[in-house]
Amino acid sequence: MTKKSVILLSGCVTFLMLCLVNLPAAIAADRFEKYWTVNEYLTYNPQQVSKSNSFISRVRAAAIPATNIKKPIRIAVVYPGLQASDYWRRSIVSLEKRLKELKAPYELVSHFTKPGLTVHEQSNKIGQFLVAGADYLIFTLNVSQHKPLIEKIMKGDQTKIILQNITTPLKSFKLRQPFQYVGFDHAIGTEYLVEKYLKIFGGKADYAIMYGSPGYVSEMRGGTFLRHMEKHAGMKLKESYYVGFNRKKSYRAAKDLLKNHSNIKFVFSASTDIALGVLDALREEGRMGDIITNGWGGGSAELDAIQTGDLDFTVMRMNDDNGVAMAEAMVLDQLGNVSAVPTIFSGDMVLVEKSMTDSEIMELKNRAFRYSK
């Protein structure tokens, strides 16, 4: 949450443009102006509470086949899935496997892009999918340019939109919200990491933040982290970078950081690719174990790095639950029971540390990747 207008040029922020920018309170304020948190939304919409609890139970339970859906559900997916994190790919796998268990016929088309400002490419592909007659579009909202595109789709009545990787309804949408927000709350997950860093360093350390591209995810992860750190006078932010969720840019930024700040204690990494890039630099500079970083998401690449002892800890999503949630929501809608679909599904997360045993991590993998093993 803190990078408001720093160079919205393009998520592909060039290395020099990575340039250390400090975005203090502006972002945290911006977040609360734009979005309802999960708890806020439920507080202002109490009818959603029981609906949400029932839906969560449905997602966690075994599928109950719905044999009376005869017409194939037409699903279009546009994901920023070309990255080391396997979150997006696993989401499609779990979505399709749950639909099959539900005995729901479907047709699915998908298009993956790189993370960042690829709005033109995404818009063109979405246009093609809408013309083809998609019943549901699964998309995300990360940069400001996504909002008018989403609003335009919501004005129609043919395609319902599911926004994935965002769990905070936009205030500007008011009563006309998307069909569903699905994901794992970025702020809540980041708070697990905040707590861990404070425990390790006792509230006193020099650190840096590696944001992704300017936009929602960076605001919610990096901005939340910064907001909490600012409450502790001993936690000193030395540099912050926008590295576009890119491993090579994260590596170069980390090299720059190490050259200018030899006493840095940790780097907050806002994604898997960022964490891997930071580790590349630490390894090359012989600073592994001396400086630590975190993962975000707990996919296969991060868990492998934790089990080898390279990555210290991460917040792990129970990944496949979001694909299951989308499948259940669409089937309920097709059965004429849309009133049972909550506006938000925010999945469970846990902190995973390198001190955990292989069997403990395997148990979490079996739970998180129950469909996408």
C-alpha cells in the first residue's frame, strides 16, 4: 500500500527506474479510501456473514454433484500467470477438477500474460472471449487501467465477472459489485510476515522493501508491511524498489541494495519471483543466512527453497480452495441459487518456516494442493 504514483509508466519498470522510492503513508491512506477490507464489508453487509460461512464450509467439503446442469458453462480466464509462482496455474487445475466432480459440463478458454501493465493485451483477449459468449470471465484487478474495463463488462448482462487475487471490494462499485471476489487476503497474509519479522528482530533492524509493479498487489502487500513497520521506531526502512514481480530485476535491485547498505538485516519480498531474485543476489554475494527474506504465497518454488534452507519463511495459501470456490459459485448460480454465493471468498493461509519438518510441510502441501498435486 504505498506507491501511489511513483512511475506508473509501466510495470516493466526499468532497473534505473526501480529506483528507491519511499512511499510512506500515502498508500495506506489510499487503500482505505478505495477498498473495503473483508471485515469492513461484512460489518456493513451483515447478511453476507452467514452466507460466507456456509460457502466456506461448502468449499472445504467434498463436492456434491449437480446432475441437472445440461448446458455447458462457458468460462473465460485471463491471468497474469507467466511467472515463477504456480498460483494461477494451480487455480485453473483445481477449478476444472472441482467442476468435473460436480458433474457440471463446461467449456474453458484461457490466456496467460506476464504480470504488470499488459492491459492492452488483456483487453484484446477479453474482448474476443466476450464476443464468443462467455458466461463467466475470471480476471484480476491490479492496476488502475483494469477498473474501467471491469466496469464496462459489469454493465452488460451476459457475462459475470469473477475477480481473482483480490478480496477487498471497491467502494466505487457501490451496490453493483462483481459476481465474486476470490483469493487470499494480501493484507492478512502480510500481517503473518510482519509478526514474524518483529519476533526475529525485536522491533529493531534496517530493512528494505521489494514491491512488484505499482498497483493493487504491491499496495496491499508492501504497503501493509510498511504501515506496520512504521509503528516501530527501531525498524528503519533504508530503500524500497519497484521490481515488477521480475526475478532478474529483483536480483539487480538486491545487488544495488547490498552495495549501498551493508548493514541491512532483511528484505521484505512481495512475491515469489522477487524472493527468488533476492536469494540469487544474496547467494552470489555470500550473504545467505546473514540477510534474510520471505516468500509470499507458498507455492512449489518457495517450499523447495524453504526445504533446502535458502528461504527462511513464507505465508502459504491453501491454494486450491480458490479454484474450488469459483467452481462452486458458478454451479450455484447455474442452479438458480445465486443468493448463496457471497461477494467475497477469502481463503486460509498459514506461516511456513524452514524449521518445520518435511512431514509437516507435506501435510500442508496435501491440504493446499488437494486438486493440483
